Amino acid sequence: MASLCLMNSLPVPPSSSHSPKLTETSLPPSPLVLHSNNNHSVSARALKPIVVSGDPPTFVSAPGRRILAVGDLHGDLKQARSALEMAGVLSSDGQDLWTGGETVLIQVGDILDRGEEEIAILSLLRSLDKQAKAKGGAVFQVNGNHETMNVEGDFRYVDSGAFDECNDFLEYVNDSEDGWEETFTGWVDVFERWKEQRTMSNGYWGPWNLVKRQKGVIARSILFRPGGPLARELARHAVVLKVNDWVFCHGGLLPHHVAYGIEKMNKEVSEWMRGLRQNDNTPNIPFIATRGYDSVVWNRLYSRDAPDLVDYQDKQVCSVLEETLQAVGAKAMVVGHTPQTIGVNCKYNCSIWRVDVGMSSGVLNSRPEVLEIIDDKARVIRSKRDRYSEELQAVAYT
């Protein structure tokens, strides 16, 4: 068994033997043609149904599907929409319609914090999942460290506008006569109107209104505390998701996580978020998945490059990754968590993919990029020149 003794150490850039060959292809302006582009075409034959096991979803069989992975969104709805439109799964007419057919979309966590449109993004993804299932596709999310932090009540990275959104959303929910699902999925359609009305009523001194800020903190606490409406919504999602032969998580999966049990971890986190793991009125926080530098949502072993490490340490990280993938029966892992200034990229013979590009305006405000997987072959989709370019570029790693 490969031992992990790096503690807080992080991997260095790969040697030349690990460097993939890049092939760039220009794509037509319309992202919808990605379904049938050259060597990455999806068969037109009828596909077998998607089979999901685990509660929350843990293992997914999606035969023949086009799979997309999107990194950290951090409360930036505009950038989230840009990424999804570019990938061909969201309509560009402002109607927020699913256009991905039988595609499977996975968002790898950290929708919360650093931006002010968090609940709107959660609402959008829930709406798209409902639409996708009707077309033979699916939308999955995995929870990241910022989701678990908010359920713990850690609001250090919450944008001031996000507190306002919580206040508006709680009022909207209390006023709604519909059920939770319809109310929640409808938020993305109405929140901009609420936001505009709030901005007009705030006046010049709005940002310094301490009473309003206190109301926002209270509203967020009600929504995200274990058992709260949005905590229960997050509880629908896993911290580790395996789709076909690919593993998706926020920080990174390690051998001892697999030994502990992926489904067990997912269930424990879900029960905690739903308020079912209580001990003397104190939430029993699942440590192995959500706490510590080597937990699933905090681990940066695979996603951060540190040039001061020597080659043998890099090889050790590669060995740990290989052991993890073998234990879980996967070919590759996809993670977010650490912004990649060079864009979506892979390492260790492309057995690890890093998809957090810091696209949120609260992080790096970089151009959106999406990882596409078809028939176990991966490529990166992005705008060719900048985030405003309509011409798309696909970078294949071979």
C-alpha cells in the first residue's frame, strides 16, 4: 500500500513523461454542435437508461452519455450560465432551458461563498436536472468545503450580497403557496426582480444598514443550519460521485476514504445536513469527509503544484492516486477546489483532472472552461480568445 507521508506537502508539476500531448480544434460558434463534433460524436442509437444507486447518489451508470464537468462557481450566476451555454446544455435565450439532451452534467462543488447569487445557481441546477431527466440526461452536484462550512455556520467567506439574497429568498419561501420543489426551482426566474427592488429600496445608505445585515445573517442561519431548507437541499448531493469509470469530488479522494466507504461517507454527510445526526443537540459532523487537510472536501494533494518538492515526492503522490483509483475501480478522478491559472488541465498521465479555473468574479474572474468526456476520452472546451469570444476551442489530451 502506498503510504501518504507528505502531510501538508503538495505535488510538483509532472515530469515530461507525465505531460500530455495537446491537440487544439476550433469549433463553430454554436455550442450545440459539440454533440456531433468529429471524433467525439455521441451515437444516435437509443441509449440505455441512467441507473443511480445510493442515497444521496453515489454510483451512476450512464452508458454512452456525454459527460461534462464544471468547476467551482462561487455565486456568479452570469459566469455559470456562460459555462453551461458554452457546453451546449443551457439555452442562450434567457429561458434557462436544458438543451443537452442525454448529457450528464456534474458540478464539483463550491457554489457557495465569494459571490452574491448562490441560491439562484442552486435553483438553476435543480431546474436543469428536472428538465434533463425528462430528456434522458441528468445533472449532479457534489458538495465542496464551502457547502459544508455554511452548514457548520462558518460564514467567513459570505459576500454581503449573498446575505441579502438569503433574506429575500426566505421571504419569498414564506410567501409562496407552492411546494418546496416548485418554489425552489422558481427562484432563479424571480430573484433578479427581487434584487432590483431591494437595490432601489436600499438607497445610498443600504450597504451600511446594520439591521438589514443582521437579518441577512439570521436568514442564512435558518436556511443553512442542519435541517434547514437549503441544508436539506445540499443533503441531496454526495461528496464523492462515481459516474461510469470516473470519480468526481471537490478536493480529492484518498485510499483511507475508500477503505472507510464512499457510500458510508455520503450518507453520513447527508444525514448531518438533514439534521439527523444529533448528539446532545450538537450536530455530529462527519470528520473524515468534511474536516482536516486530508478530508474529501479540503484535500489539495492532487490540485496544487508546489515546485519546491522533489521528484520522489511527486512520484509518491502519483502512487497514492493510482492506489485510490484502483481501490475505487476508476480510470480517472476530477476535482475542483484549487484555481488553475492555466485553465482546466490534467496530470499523472491524465488520471487526475483539475477543473476549477476560478471563473467567479469573486475569485479570478477567468474565462469559463468545461471538461467534456465522451467514450472515456476527455477534452477541454473554452472560448478561443477570451470570455467574450463566440468562437469556441476544444483542447484534446492524448
